[in-house]
Amino acid sequence: MLTPEDRVKLARHNDRPGITDYLGALFTDFFQQRGDRHCGEDESILGGIARFHDQPVTVLGHRKGKTLEENVACRFGMPNPEGYRKAIRILEQAEKFRRPVITFIDTPGAYPGKEAEMRGQGDAIARCMACMSGLTVPVIAVVTGEGGSGGALALGVANRVLMLENAVYSVLSPEGFASILWKDPGRSAEAAAVMKLTAQDLYKGGVIQEILPEPEGGAHTDYAAVFRVVDEALQRNLTLLSKQSPRALAESCYKMFRAMGNGGKEQS
């Protein structure tokens, strides 16, 4: 039986499949879109147009990188404001051309540097969430690894939020939680146990709608098996969502977030 700490370690595993792997395995004809049209390009957010089983879709996700050089360029998956502004541009285009949106979440959080704050990090995250909440096309978010803080939630405002079995999704890292609450980052294992950050806890709380099984040992042990599971889940959920009207899609997203933490039941 895996503990929450075990799942945190698996979610952070260096060999865990990332967005570039999912793009290569599940999508065709990917056309990458770069730049926020304001300040610059951010490598830690990857997005563009692709085909999913011949259906045009918009794909967005956090990118951590595969090599040390890529890790540094992507700040280990921690976006700057430019990344979220680029995401907004791509999302608005998806709405204009009526393309479903699929996001892949895997970040310890938005980049906390001084320069990012000076360029409007909080504003960029808030505007990205507002943009997603107003979309009237199907939106599916998949938490594939580590989903941390507003940096993850910025790409997680969706009609359906799916999570891999050993992914985690929380307001901050266990180390940060332990540091703030107990002034001791060494108690991160204890923090992970009380934070309700696992897919199993979040499903019970109504934060996510589906848990996607992983191979024994974690997603990094069998990419092909993970791709099959994610592919099937995306196809099934897109089929269901495509039957809803634009207004119903927007309302279902609102209702889902109203139900967060309440066992999937909308709060009064």
C-alpha cells in the first residue's frame, strides 16, 4: 500500500512521462505556438494545435524538460507570467475556432522569482483562470505528475479533471506546508499524509472526476500502458462533452468548482 509520501516521490520521478511524450504518442500534426505577444516566450508552457484521432484540438501543458539544459530552460516546469499569457492567447484562439482544449498539468508551481512578480505573475495566473472559466468548448485537464498551487490551477479550470493514480495535486508542496505550519520542512512526509493531495483523496472530495490507473511501480515503468489509459479516457470524455451545448459546458465548469471539497455536491 503506497503512502502519500510514496506517491509524491512517484509524481516527481525524473523519468515520468511529460507533455512532450504525450504529444508524440497521442496526437498528430502538432503545430507549436510561441510567445505571449507582450514580453517573450516561456519554454515551461508548451502549447499549440494538434489532431486527436483526426479531431482538431488545442493542447497545453507544463514542460519540465528531459535533460539538465532543458530543466534549467524550463525552470523545472515553473512558468513565468509570459507562459500564462501565452496560454491565454492559445485558449482564446481555441474558443474562436471551436476547438476542444486538453491540458496536461505537471508543475511544482509558478516561478516565484522577483522578476516574475514584477512582470505580473499573480495577474497572469488569475487572467488565465478567468479565461478558462469562460470557455464554451470542451475542456479536459489531466494531472500527470505534480500539480502545485496556482501554477497548476491556472491550467486546471476544466469541465473534467482527470488524474493519474500516482499524481498529486495540492495548494503547495509538502515541504512548504511543513515549513509554514510546523517550521520544519523535515516533516514533509507527515504533511503529505494530512494534505489530502492524492488522487484517491481528491476524488472523494469532488476535486477531480476520474482516476487513471498506472502500471505497477509508476507511470515511468511502462509508457505504452499509460498512453493507452490516457488515450481511452480522453476519447471517452471528449465524446461525452461534445454532446453538451456551449452554455451547458460553461455551467458545468462553474458547478464543478462550486462542488470542490464538498464530495462533488454543489454548495448552496
